[in-house]
Amino acid sequence: MKTNIVVLSILAIYFGLLATVYTVWSLIADGAIEWTGSLAIALSGVLSLLIAFFLQIQFKNQGGELPEDRLEANIDDGDAELGFFSPWSWWPVTLAAGAAIAFAGLAVGFWVALYGLPLVLIGLVGWSYEYYRGYFAR
């Protein structure tokens, strides 16, 4: 994260200098400021500075270095918990079919979306509560 902060800070300085040079150059060449390019380059610098500031605050608040910042870290140290997935569940298919019908209804006609919404609700409720009853109940 330290490397990202340094790179983004350097980018912010670079875009600030580039915006100044671009603005002066357009003044010399045309006698007027070319606002689109000047603002685009300047706002790129502001965005880089904003992201660097955000990462600096996050680094300060996390209370330690990330595994990718340590030279002696292993690849496995950076693995996050992926969560629990239902391997035999048909509810995602039901939800996807309902969403497809609902979105097709938004493109074709709103009345078609009304046929997909109950299927979406059934898929959401079924997927949310599939481990509360039946064979896999906990």
C-alpha cells in the first residue's frame, strides 16, 4: 500500500505540472486557454491525489502492513475468506431466470417485467432460506 501511495502522489505532481505546461502552451499557441484539456489533466491530478490520500488514511487506520508490503510474506498470507457457497443449489438459476425476464421486460415492454418480478422474489427468498428447512437444515 505504501508503494501505491508513493506512485499516486508522484502521478498527482506529474499531472499538476503537465496541466500547467498544457495551459501555458495553449495560451502561447492560440492566445486562449483550451479548457477541456486543461481541466481533464488537472482533474486527473486531483483524482490521483484523492486516491493517494484515501490510501494513506486506510494505511494509518489498518494498524499494520499488508502482506504485499512485507518482503518475507507468503502468497497465502494475502488470501481472503471467500465465504460459503451452495454447490447443489438451484436457486441462483431461478433468480437469474427471473432477472433475465425482468430486464427483458424493461427493454421490450413493462408488462413483461411484471411476469419476472414474482420469479425474482421466489428466487431471492428460496436462496436466502434454503438452509433453514429440508435436507440441509441447520
